[in-house]
Amino acid sequence: MAPTKKRNVSSKQTAQDGVKRAEVDLNCKVERILSSRKHANDVFDILELLQSEKEKDVSSAVNTCSKLFCTLLEKKELFVGKLPAEEEALSGGYSAEEKYRIFMRHRYNSCVEMLLENFSHEEHGVRESALCCLVKFAAEEGKHPLEDLEWSEHYSFPWELIQSLVDRLLSRRTDSSLLISRFQEFLEMEDMRYYVMSSVRDCVCRVMDKNKGAVLPVYQNNVFTLMSNIYMPDKESELTNFMVKQEAKHEDWKATKLKEHRRVFEKMWLSFLKYKLPSNMYKKLLVILHDSILPHMNKPTLMIDFLTAAYEVGGAISLLALNGLFILMHQHNLEYPDFYKKLYSLLEPSVFHVKYRARFFHLANIFLTSSHLPVYLVAAFTKRLARLALTAPPTALLFILPFICNLIRRHPSCRVLIHRPSMEEEPLEDPFLMDEEDPARSHAMESSLWEIKTLQKHYHPDVSKAAVQINTSLSRKEDEISELLEITAFELMERDLKPSQTKSVPLEFETATHLLKGGGDVLGQHFCLD
């Protein structure tokens, strides 16, 4: 075994030495290219390594390219303006200086294209180093532009390079979430964020139209991951961190205006949401909608079509969509008369068993907070919840019963549902129509909460105790239900199995401590216990 270990150590050391020699060789080539133009062809050897199958070779080549081309950009040794073809440069009337710059500009373009291709490399380290190198190139291009800027609305920002970068980052075939998370730190720069948002919008429209709006799960997940990681500033004074400064024209640049950021942000999201999404994405998107999207849009009401379509999906997605509609109604004066009718239709037995149960009732509690709601509407919700409570699990009943009591506290006119003498004298058929979708036609105000009376005999003591509360004079202070929303069956069972803290009470007999002892020595009189 010992000789084998020596050979393994020796081979590992040899490999490390080989990598170091390769790095030294690459650095020597860079020095030769920068020191004398007669060694310009050495750049082909560097570019060739970018296509190597070995991760270390590619990483070394990326670092070398970064050093070489950043230096050439800084020295202004790349051709500026509309780049002629290499054949044209050789045959045309260009000076030796211009021919060299055209040659190097073509090599730079080849390097950028190879780095973009490495975004699909199987090794994450290669993808990450290629990404960082391209961002460095973008920063240098911003300082030393390669295009004619006289008529450009983007001034010196290299928007074409960023557009290509975003296009490759949003892969159609592979999950780019790790690479996007690395790219996120560059989005803290205001101009980078502005042009990335614009590029995402263009890329989405182009790709989705090409595929005729078909669902592309991998691609759309990559797009959503990138967009959801974009942090938007709240004030224009926060726009201070720029990758490229535009000198005298900086204040006139669109990337410095918060209004323009909001405009591009809005267009980016709307362009993404106008296409059909993968079913698992609706929940992710609707959860962040009210915090991360709506507050940063110039016209949040433009989301009405998406939210209406999301509601039609059904289940928990419908509730999350109603949350967005509720915000538009209360904060942006949107008229949506069917809101409470749609919320009412979501109250069905399955609502107690869905993953988003806690969020559902948390939001429903907010929606029904207003004291200006019609009495018939609140009565319909109260009665429907009471009817559903008959088949609900104990974990749900522990917050449903206080929820019903809170609704009655907010709307005293609904107290008639608790005590209706006409229904106590003789059993009558309940006029409430459980299957009616319109709460106005449910006849809830003509009914009573006999379901709560039934639950007062529930097998679980906590449930029966909560149901009995409705018999008392309800205080003005509402019950806090937020902690009860998250309780699980396991937690409830654990709590029930804990030994109760009972008080000791005087008894009429002496407690036995041994099997055959105690009881006033009665046993000792008849048996020998020694």
C-alpha cells in the first residue's frame, strides 16, 4: 500500500506542477503580446484553451483573457466603430495600426463568444469565471467604448454585451439558478439592473413568440429566478452605485431616473406574465406579488388581467390571486364587484387540508375586517364556516370557532344567528342554501348557528370549550387567532398527551404504597410478612 500512496502523491504533485507551468506559459504569452505586436498571433493559443475539456485549463485561459483584453481596452488598442470583416481589412486601404486593431477586435469578439458558450459548461466553476470575466469586459467597455456614441441613447454603456449575457444566462435547457445567484451581486449596480431588466423583457418576448407561447418550464423558471432577485430602490436618491459614469451627460441618462427604472420593471413583468406559466410557478409568483412587484410598478392596475386569470386556476392559487386583487381595490381604487363572491366560493371542505390553509384564513380575516361590509354578506360567511365546521378536523376548529366569534363581534347585527327563539321552539328545516354561490341568495340571515350548538358536544374538550364561548356575552375585544392557524395534528396530540398538572385533594382512604402493606395493618394481623 505504501508504494501506491507515494505514486498517488507523486502524480498529484505532477499535475499541480503542470497547471503552474501552463499558467506561467499563458502569462508569458500575454506579456509578449502586450510588449510587441509581432507576437499578436499568440492570442490564438490562449483562445484555444477556452475550448478545452479540462476545467483548470479553461479557468486559466479565462483569467488570462481577462488580463489581456482589459489591458487592450484600457490602452485603446481595439478598433472603435463599425467593425469591418478581416478580409476587407487585409485588402482595403487600412494602415498597419488599423489592421492590428481590427485583428485584435475580432479576437476580442471571439473571446466574448467563447465565454458565452461556456455558460453551458458542465462545471459550475467555469460558468462562474466566464460570467465574472464578461462583467469585467462590460465595465471596461463602459470606460473605453467600442462603438460610435454620437447618436446612442445608451451613451457609453455596453448594452449589446449585457443583452447577449442575459440571453445566454436564461438557458432553455439547463437550470441556471446557481449562476443567477452569482450574477445577483452585479444587479446592485443601478445601470446594470436597468439594462438587465430591459434585456429580460426583449429576450422573453423573442423566445416565447418563437415558441408560440408554449410553456417552457426550464426557461421560465430561469427568467423568474432572475427577475425575483431584482431589488428595486424606493427613492431616486438611492440611485448612487453605477458601473459606468457618463461624465457631463450622466444626469440626462435614463438609467439615473427612478421613473425609468419603474417603467422598465413594469414592462419586464408584464411581458413575462402575458404568457401561460408552469402551474408550480403561480404560487411562487403570487406569494411575492404584494411585496416585491406591485409597489414598484407605475400602474399596478395593469396586473388585473393576470390576477383574474390566476384566480381561474383554482385552489390555493385562487386565494393568493384574490390577495393581489384586494390590494388593488384598497390601495389603487380598482373596482372589482365580484371579489367577495369569489372569496365565498373558495370556502369548501378541502380548504382545511390545503398547504396554504394558514395563509388562506389569515388573508380571509383581513378581507373581512371592514365594518362597512353588508350584514347579509358577513352572515353568509359566518353560516358557511359554521356548516363546514361540522366535518372539519379539531386543528381547524380551534381557529374557526374564534374566527366566527370575531365576525359576530365586528357586526353585532349578526347576533341574531346565535339566538333565534322561533327555531328553538320546534325543529325547522334550515333555510340556509349551502350550494348557493351567491352569498346574497343564501338566506343566511334567516338561519341560525345550530352547528355551533352541535359542536359544544364535540369529543375534543378544547373544541367543545371554544364552542361554548358563543353562549356567553361576547366581549368587544377580538380573539387572537394568528397562533392557532399554524397548529398541527401532531402538536395537538402532543399537548393532549402531556400529563396534566392536577392538584392533590383529600381522600377518604389511605393511598396504597405497597402491594401487601397499608390499610391499618389488617394484612399484618393475618399474614406473617417478615
